[in-house]
Amino acid sequence: MNLPDRDTPSTRPYLIRALHEWCMDNGFAPHIAVHVDASVQVPQEFVKNGEIVLNVSFDATSSLRLGNDFIEFKARFGGVARDIVVPVTHVVAIYARENGQGMAFPAPVISSMRSAISPAAEPVSPSDAAVRSPLRAVPSEVTASSSAEPGDEPPHDGPGKGGPRPQLKRVK
């Protein structure tokens, strides 16, 4: 098994930009779920359980910059313009609001417990992300059923046969 090189840049900012572009190209509103701590600059009154979900579409933001280290933009909250600064390491998911398709990432590791190897971003279903972390990667209004546990969905017999919506699957 090859371990990631500590000097290799993270794939997270590139995947965020790619999924943001995919959402915009297809007329979807990209949203990011963010783990909030002291390094995140967001309106604290909208933070719930240490997390905030932000609409990062071009229509909802001004001066959007999806950088390798930070996501920065201006947005209105309750009619008040605010500067938003989110470290890319604190983005725990990016998804299309309309269908929930996107990608979840591991939550940031507390610096005192940081291991020598940081986890790589991997595509997971929103329900897998919720199991992995106390943070919810996708709000319940986007998921098929907010009270369902992973694996509770009825079997899917293929396209157009009913059953749950398709979700991202982990590829190893």
C-alpha cells in the first residue's frame, strides 16, 4: 500500500473547484458544508452544531475565489454583506442543492491529535459522511429521508424502477 507523501498537495481544493464547475455548468446551486472553528470567518449566528452550509453559486456570492488554501467571497446574510473566509481543510462536503450529488471529505483533524498522515479525500455518500463524523455532510432536506439509517433504503432495481436516488459510491 502506498502512503500519501506529506509534501504532496491535497486534492481537496481541486475536487472542490471541479464539483463547483460541474454544478454551475448544469444549472445547480453548489453548497459547501463547513466545519467551523476559530480559523473560519463566517457569521456565527448561522452556525449550528459547529457547522454551516454556504451557497457558493455565482448568484449568491461576490468576488468568489476558490483557492488552494482558502475559499473567499462576499455574501449577504439577513441583508447584511459579510466577508467569508473558509480554509479548504474545513470543507467537509460540496454538493448540488437540487439533487444532493457531490462529495464528502474527512473533517479536519484537531492539531494536537494530527497524525503524520492526513486522510485523502474520497468520494462517499452523504449517509456515509454522517456515520464517519458527527458533522452532517448534507442537510436533511437534500437527503432522501432524514430519519433513515445507512442501509435502510429499499433495494434499487435499476434506473426508473423506484427506490432511492443514486448516491456517490466509494471507489478504492
